[in-house]
Amino acid sequence: MNQKLIQDISQEVYNRFPEVRGKKPKVRSIKFPKTRSITRSPVYLLIFQNQSVTSTKRTLPYYVRVVINEQGRILKITMSH
């Protein structure tokens, strides 16, 4: 996976989710079953992680998961607390 491409995708994620700004993503390759494949080219998962503090002083993990294709097109973005 091209580092320049990861940086470009990261900038998009930082603009949309400022809570993970400055966090480096974990990058993994995804393999889909052939019968359920959404694309024929390789697909990658970028996971950004941070923590937020609640009003009761508890910390909650915050994840932004981005699925991209080999050309850098964002196929899906999900966020969870």
C-alpha cells in the first residue's frame, strides 16, 4: 500500500472526524469471499483509534474504520464509540 495514498486518505478522515486527527491508521488487507465480493481489486481496511472521556470520567475507545480500494477510493467509512 502506497504511503502517499494512506496520507491522503488520512487527511480526508481527519477533516471528517477531527477526534482522530494525528493518529496513524493500522492498515490491513481484506479478503472477501468470491461470492460476496464488492470489488475484484484488492481492498484495504484503515483503522484509526482514539479515546474520549465521558462526563463520569470514564474513557471510551473511538474507532473510525475506512475501507478503500487499491486506487484510494473510499468504499465505506464507519465510526463507533
